[in-house]
Amino acid sequence: MTTIYKICPAAEWRAAERAGIFRGSAVDLRDGFIHFSAADQVAGTAAKHFAGQSDLLLIHVDADALGDALKWEVSRGGALFPHLYGDLRTEAVIRAEPLPLGPDGRHVFPPLQK
């Protein structure tokens, strides 16, 4: 199983859990797909797009459960990033956990699966 990651404000994710589906953040909706990161990319994503933000969740997603709607496309620095062209069904989510800020103001990540 390949795991990919989404960083999401807690309130936004809780609403998705109640609905059973996540349609994306404002940036995702603007871009036409839901942005994800691989294990080796997610800390960079947090630093670039979520610096200093608290009350975030790290969403662990089973990439294999997303089927053909998941595309790996060139993005930041020429790396391939996972993009979901469609809604994220919450049953594809392995778990959601807090993504706290450490004393240095950077996010503290749990051990990640690839």
C-alpha cells in the first residue's frame, strides 16, 4: 500500500468527516484537483504552504484506493506530486492526526509510511 498525505485545517477536515467526502480546500478547488504529498515531500509542503499554522491535521490516505483519479504530476522542483482529480472519499483515509507546531515553530511529524 502506498500512503500519501494531505495537510488540512482541523475544522475543514471535521466537516468532511461529517459529510463522508472531502472536496478540497480553496486552493484545491481553484486548481481543479486535491493536492497531496508523498512521505518525503510533506514536510516541505508544510514549510512552504502552512508555515506557523496551528490546528492542522495530517491526513494519511491509501493512494491505491483512489484508483485512476490519482495522477502523479510534475510540481515543485520538478518532483512528481500526487494529485486527485475528484473527491476524496473518507473511506480511503487511513487516519487523521494532529500536526502540532514544535518550539521552533516548525510542524512536528509522526513517523510516515511511504
